[in-house]
Amino acid sequence: MKKIVPIIIAIFLGSSIPVYAADNKEGRLWQDETVYSIMIDRFYDGDTKNDIDTNSKDPNDFNGGDFQGIIDKLDYIHDMGFTAIRLTPIFANSKNGYHGYWVKDFYKTDKHFGSIETFQKLVSEAHKRNMKVVIDFVANNVATDHPWVNDSGKQDWFHKRLDIHDWNNQQEVENGWVDGLPDLNQDNPEVKKYLIDAADWWIRKTNIDGYSLPEVNNVPVSFWRDFSKSVKQEKKDFFLLGIPADKTSPNMKIYENAGIDSMLNDQQSNHLRNFFATTDQSFGSLNSDIKKMKEQFKQPFLMANFFDNENTPRFTKDIVDKRQFPGARWQTALVYLYTTPGIPVVFYGSEIALNGGEIPDNRGQMNFRANKDLIDYITSLAKLRNQLPSLTRGSMEMLYEKNGMVVYKRIYKGETSIIAINNTSKSQHVTLTENQIVGGKELRGLLAGDLVRNKDHKYDLILNRDKAEIYVLTNKSGINFTMIGSLVVVYLLAVLFIWRIKKRK
């Protein structure tokens, strides 16, 4: 009796869980990843021994975050459903170079972050959790006090000092000094070899999975062509993510042809922020972004989509400036980010709606004692994104769009997902016809639990304001005889069990 009851209960539970996900045994692709982006110094202080000359009250100084802190919080990141982390530069930096972009030594980790052995442990621990690790590789410039700058034998390693006045002039962009930092001359064979050798070395030494490339369009495409070829020979499926410089709109196809797999989608980010920071906005520009990606890129599914990062004000600031509630705005925004073509890149602190303006205000310290509502919502979103191949690999078709209410469809190998987002100030009612969705079935909501049955050859969706739902098209459920039978058996066994106890007494 004691052995039978658990078995029957397990059968009952199994029969009550709907099967909706397509069989996904193809292995993970980069477009399936969800990336958590971290500024190391501002995340978590896991080792106070390397807090050398830190000042947690100064936003322009080292605050104490380190590799050990990220190791300590890997489960926190993993439990939210993130499958990869992206880190700002880890290399040894100049004084106050908390952000990592003032590189002094390409072969050492910064002492504030920890040893190379600790970083190797970080990568290993991430891989144990089936998470990938991408780090920034700075190839455009070095710190002003880098030893090369005053080395008489290396003056041709740099372009002559030139401020960039015309950001549409590619020659100026490639040769100019950004923020007064010495600009490397990648056309010099010695410079090119040094940088590529260093990039290859870190892959062999630490087993990282990719590089993100700051100011990618400030460096000649010819350099990236050789760079990408070399690093991809070091490790299979190694990933390169380009990060365009501010004030620029590069021709991304050129860099894609040079071997860079993905680019941060700056233009779409601006449109996302405008649309989701408040309600009742036109979706037109976002619809145009999706069409452009399909037309311009071989792999539009690899474009990296984001709301904010270390170089922009926080999206929460946009929301607050519009006098909106951050939690609701972030929820609808993230549904879109997680369910449209591309790789979601979420900046640390977004899960707690961290606020901040221009640099360095946008790089505030992470707070792990914040409200969990948004964290739980992100976790639910990530679970669905990881379960449904249609959300990461499927085609996309807009079914309805009006003043902030959007409904779109994604299909992959027989799996159909319908995403409805009400980014308006009122409840919305949308009717979908059998010309848009196959009839005779039902839409099962997996995010909020809604259920829409086909009636009179239509599907009627009703969403409250600031709400979203992810539906999967399934067969009509009808009467679940298996579940009912299981319930009856469990009930009879329980009665029998109680009767036998009373009889023994």
C-alpha cells in the first residue's frame, strides 16, 4: 500500500501537466541564450582582501565588486533563467579604472577583481551550471599611462592624437582618440599580432565562450576579419558581440561579413525605450526595426537586443521621468525583449528596476535586498523562453497593432506561440480570426494562466492594462478522462488506507 500510493499520485500529477513545447533536441544555439550583463566592480564584493584603495561612496572609484562576488551570486543569476553572463573588461587597469576600459596590461587581471585563478574558477563554476561566459576585449585604445605610450620604439603603435569631430567620417572614427585615450594603430602588423595573440591566450587559459567588443566600429574591419578567424580557431562556437561606439550608426552587415556574430542593436534600443517607458505609444518604429533586421542580416536572430547598458542612462529613469510605475513598465518591456527575434541582454540591476542617469550614475551598486516581484516575473519569462523553441527560433508575424496594444505570432516546427502585450492605459479586446490562427484549437496562456477557446471561428483576447500573456496554440482540452480516473483511484486508495488503519486499531 505504501509503495502504490506515491506511484498513483505521480501518475496523476504527470497527467495534469499540459504538453506544449516542441521537442528541442537540436542543442543550444547562441540565439537561444539570455545574457545577464555585469559591471564587475559594481556587482558584489565577495573578497574583501582585494579591496585595495576602494571607496564605495565614490561613483568614480573602485567600489569593491570582484570575481568572487560573481561566483557567490551565480546561483542567483542562474535561478532567474539566464544562460550566459557578459562581463566588462577584466584586464589590469589604471587608477580609478573601475569600469575596465583603461587597460594597462592585456595579460593580467585587475588586482581589484581578483587573480586569474579566481577568474578561471568563475568560468568553471558558470560552465557547471551550463552557463556561458563572455568578456569585453578592448582593442581600440589603452590607458594614458600604459608603458607603450612613452616607449620610443612603439610610437607607430598609435595614431597621432586627433579628436573626433565628425562621427560620420569613418577615417576619423577609426583614427581619432576617444575620451583622450591613446588610439591603437591596428594596421601596424605588430599591434595586430599582439592583440590577437592576447585574445587567443585568454581563450586557452580560461576557456571563456566569447568576446564582446567595445567601440567595434572604431577599429578597421580588416583587423576584425583576422581577429575573428583566429579566435574561432581556438574554440568551436566562439561568439563575438560587437558594441558600437556612441554617436555612430555603423553598417552592421560589414562587421557581420568580417566574422562578428552579433551587434548590440542601438537603434532598436532607443525605440524600445520610447515605446515602453509610457503607455499608448505607436509601435510603428519597432515593427520597422524587425523588418530591417530580416532584410539586412544573414542571422537576424543573433542581434543583441537591450534596453540599457553601462553607457546609457537606466531605462528606469525614462519610466520615472514619464511618471510611470517601474515594475509594470519593466514587465511588459521584458515580455517583448524575451519573445522577439534576437538575444536579450539584461543589464545587472534591471531585475530590481535600478535607477540612474548618465555615467557614472547608471553604474550604481547592486542591491540584493530588493523587492522580488520583478525577479519572479523575469524567472517565469526565462522559463518559457528556455522551454519554447518558437520564442528563440520561430518566424515572426504581426497580427495586431494599435496605439500600444500588440499581438504577434511565432512559429517553429509545428509549435505556435502567440504573444499579446497591452502597453496601453485601458483594458483591450482583440479578435483574431482563423485566417491568422488555425481554427478548432485553443490558446493556453502560460504566463498569467489565461485560456482562450476558438468560438464562432474566432479567438477573443482580453487583456487588462499593463499586462501581457504568452499563449501556445494547443488542441482543445475537453474532458481529461485520465486525470479524472487518476483522481478516483487516489480517492479510493486513500479510503482503503484509512479503513485498514482503523481495522488494525
